[in-house]
Amino acid sequence: MDLEKVVELAKNVNGLEYYYLSKNKLSIEISNKAINNITNVLNEGYAFRLLNDRKMGFSSSNVMGGHNSAYVQALKLSQNGIPINMKFAKNTGQINDREGANEQILNLDINGLLMVGNNVLNSIYKNKNLKIRIEKEIIKRKVINSNLVDCNSEKAIIKIYLTNIQEGNRDDTLHTKHFYGNSLETLSNFIDKFNLQMDMPVKKESITEGIYDVIFSPSALFPIILSFAEYFNSKKVLSKSSKLFNNKMNINLDKKFNLYDDPLLDISPYKEKFDDEGIKTMKNTLIENGEIRSYYSDLLSLAKFNLNNSTGNGIRRRGYKSMPTPNFINLSIGSGDKGKDDYIRGVRQGIYIDRLMITDDLLIKNGILNGNVDLAYKIENGELTRKINKISIKTDIFNFFNDIEFSLEKELLFGCVYIPYTFKPKFKVYCK
């Protein structure tokens, strides 16, 4: 499907948008230096959204020769659609983005993935009982509409999942460590961090419930910031269901807290120049010096409130089978000016939390954060000494980001969340 065909199909409607997505995943799994599994999966499809007498119709298909049928289906569905004052993206023009299509990754075949996997395993100095999965994913996107928007992108991503296998009754299994990148150049940093993890204390002890100085690793902060980011969704903001934008709520965020959605983040393999609606992306400051500045939006959620000027965050969370909905692209927290190790050395009695599992989605919606701590270490006189058993946290998610400090260094998680280590003085920790 090209621009000329879309313009032709749009002659009998008020507007037409075509979206195409292809994901080709080639992966290999190795454990005990033997190949367990090899897969090569191609998933591709497309969707039409159209406006007919200000009513929207949507249809998707994975039948690559069935564009006309999918268009007719969308046209039929528009007859019973809800009236909406929406217009598709315009003024974007043509974009051809291949910056993320690294030739080194594009050219990797099974033998190349096997070589990468073995190189990683050989670089882990405690490499007994390790399992690794290496995946190359090639993603192609296309957004075309009747306003002469013609956007195309291609990116190649390497994903590595590394796990140590549990032996007997030993409770030392690491959750999978992951690497997402569009280059192999930063892989050594991933290996170094895994080796450091293998050197962490293994002896365990219990602690008493109480107030501690607590350091959250980026992995531990990850589920917290994901829950917090949902309050910036334009659907919730404009419907006034986001407590963060409720003027009646007395919410104080730390002046050191800066939060961004940065689709053009260089380090991210998911760097995007346009969203799934063909809107040009840009860095969006959500919080600046503790002050709320903006939210992220798509065309449809804005149209329901007779607004326009999307921030370029219309994302199809389930691929071509779903309509765009507001979502961040690359979430980032601003750095502080002290290193992680400086914070640890400054703690006399405290806790270092490395993994956290959020336990109740309903409470999160009400602003209360419940989390079971999956991996934590006791800090004594500036050193990590022992693993800690059975602790949890419970806090107001908004107050969590008050009286808080962030480290100088940051880590990229799952390719799209770039966040620092976090220091929370005098933080309540519960025993289970």
C-alpha cells in the first residue's frame, strides 16, 4: 500500500489512515553450552482507520493481499460509529527513518547469534548453569494517510536474556537480566553488571520492621515509575481521573525530580521520529524541578474533548490489531550529581532494594503503592553485607517522589525506560 492508493481510497470518505507493522524475530536459546531452541517468526499485518460523516471505522488484517476487503470492512463499521470531531495527522510530510537499522545486527544469522551468545557466556567468570536467549528483531512500520503523510521506519534490535539456573534447593536464582540495544558496542557494560550481581552477598538474615535509609536500584524503581507514568495519560488527565492533575490534591514533588518522555533518546533502540498516527515526535517535559508541566496524548483522546495538537504519543500497544492509545515512548528521569556508590557509602544502617514486585493494581489506581521486595541487601557502614528476607513496602506513590535523590548514573531497562538509582531517606519498610 502506497500514498497514491491511500489517497484514491479516501475519495469517498472524510479521511483515511493506513498502518503497517512487521516484526521478524530470529532467536536462539543456549544452556549448558548446548542449543536448546531456535525460532524464526514473522508477524505482519495492517489496519485502516477512516472517518465517514465524522464517524470512525477501524479494521485490521494479516492477509497481505486483502487491503480492499479490510477497507470495506472499516467503511461498514463506520456507519455505526460514534460521531467524533477528529482529523488525522497532517503537516508531517514524508519521513524515511532507518537510523535504528544497524547493519551489524541486520546481518546476524543463526551462526552470528550463536557466536554472540557464546561470547557473552565466556565473559561471565562464574558461568556455571547459565541459560541465555539471544534474539534479533527487525521492526518495520508504515503510516500513510489522506493528508499526504507518508512515514516509514526500520530498526534492528538485539535482545539478550541471561539467567542462572537454580541448583537443588538453593535459593539463589537470579531473575533474568536483559539487554536491549541497536548495537553490540554497549554489551560489555551489561556483562560487567551481571558479573557484579554474581558477586553480591548470598547469606541471608531477617530485619525488624522500621524506618531505614533505602536505595532503590533502577530495576526496583522500574515498576514504580511505570505506575506513576500512567497518571500522565491524556485519557485520565482530560477525564479528570488522574489524581496528579487534580487541583484539590496536595501533591508535593521533590524539586530534584525531572521526568521526560523522550522519543528521540539516542541510547534507546526504540528511538522514534513519528508515532503510530504519523505525528512527529519530540521530547516532552512531564515534570520540571518538581512541577508538573505536561502530559502525553494521542489524536483520539484529544478529539473527545475537542482538542488537537497531539504530543506524538499515539501508540498501538497490541500492534496493528489495535487502535492508537496514549503511551510514553522513552521514559527518562533526570540524573543527580552523586554516584550510586557514594550513596551506599553514606548509609550507616539501611537497605538496598534491587527487585520489587507491585502487588495490587487497584491500589495503584488510588495512589497507594504496595510492593513485595524480591531481592534486597542490608547496608551496614557503607557496605552491602547480607541478603534480606521477606520485606515489603507500602507508600503513597505521589509522596514517594518527595524527599528523594537520584544518582548520577542511569540504566536503560527494556530499551525504553532510562532511570537512575534512587535514595529515599527515612523510608518505612515492612516485614512479611
